[in-house]
Amino acid sequence: MLKDGRRTGDGRKAGRTLRKGDFRVSSPEEIADGTEVPTAESALKRPIRTCIATRRRHTDSELLRVVVRRTGDDISVVPDPNRSMPGRGAWLTPTLDAWEIAEKRRAFGRALKVSMTVDADPVRTYLAKIGDPVERSSGGAGSEINRKT
């Protein structure tokens, strides 16, 4: 609000600085490669998460949440498709390519803040069972994931 009690035209209070999560400004590279970039309006409707493998930002409904499951001395990463399991979660693009990248980079342990080696095979099994959503929707074209190693 302004000092005289009027609101600014965009609904924000006068003098409030924009915070990191208020809206997303996309880079020219993301637009050039055909990636659908969430607009400021759509970003406010759905939370934006970053894939631990591809480092691309998507709405939470486009990513698979994974969590750590401890059974005795074993630590494994399990899928959480309903996003309801307790504990720290990480987000992964639901493709086998993304799983391979995350496994190669040891991204599961780092994102979930686990100091030991984790078994991510339950996630791979789940992804193999549901199939590649990109292949199902595009008739087998496969996904284009930039591999940064």
C-alpha cells in the first residue's frame, strides 16, 4: 500500500521487493530448446521443483518425489508417487534416463542428505513398471535430456 492507503496497480504492497519464488524468469536457453517454461501465473498455482538429475524446473505434478527408507542397516531410496511419505524428499523427472544420470552423479544421496551410499533400485523398478511418460505421449520418440557430467 502507498502511504495514503491506496494499493499499487499490481496487487503488491508498495516497497515490497520480489522474492525468489514470486515468479520465474526463464533463461533464453530454456526457451530456445523448446522447454515449456512456467509463466508467472501458472507458477503461482503449482509449486515449482528442480529435478535432481537434469536440474530443470518443472511443476511438482510433472516430477516424481523420492524419499529415504531405512530398514536396519540398509538405506534405500523409494518412490513416493502420492507425495505423502514422511521425511526429506527429492524430485526426479520420471524417466529411466534421468534415473541413470542421478545415479551416476550420486545425486540421490546428496539431495536427500545421506552420507552413506544409497540403493536407488526401487525407484528404477518403479520407473520401469510405469514406463517412460515421454515415450507414451509422443509415440516412442524418447526424451531429450542434457547430460552434464
